[in-house]
Amino acid sequence: MNLNNITNSYIQCLEPGYFDKIPKTVWAAIAISLATTGGDRLNEATLAIIKEWRALYYNGIVKQKPPKEEIL
């Protein structure tokens, strides 16, 4: 596993080793597609990702803090 990757309960839902087999750019495309209703709201991608990250952080799913600003 990449040393920058910290596991979480969501990653553990995947088959063992599968997370590391998928390139980061593919994970990003999946996340953005899901966060923007299949790409229908691409102009809202950054805000949607930050909001989801914030929700995951505050619910203890991920340890990495989201940025304080709404748009990076």
C-alpha cells in the first residue's frame, strides 16, 4: 500500500488489494462522477467533493481534515 494512503472502513469494503490496483485518477473520476450526478453538474464538482469530504471527516470515516474554504 502507498505510504500516503490511510485505510478506512469504506476502503475495507472492497475486495482485498483492490484499492491499490485502481489509479488515483480513476478514483477521482469515479468520485467526481458520483458527486455530480454522472457529470451533469461538473461546475459543482469541487464544492460537492469538499462537502462530502467534510461529512466523512466529521463522521470519523477519514482522518484527513478537509480544507476550510469551500472552493480550493
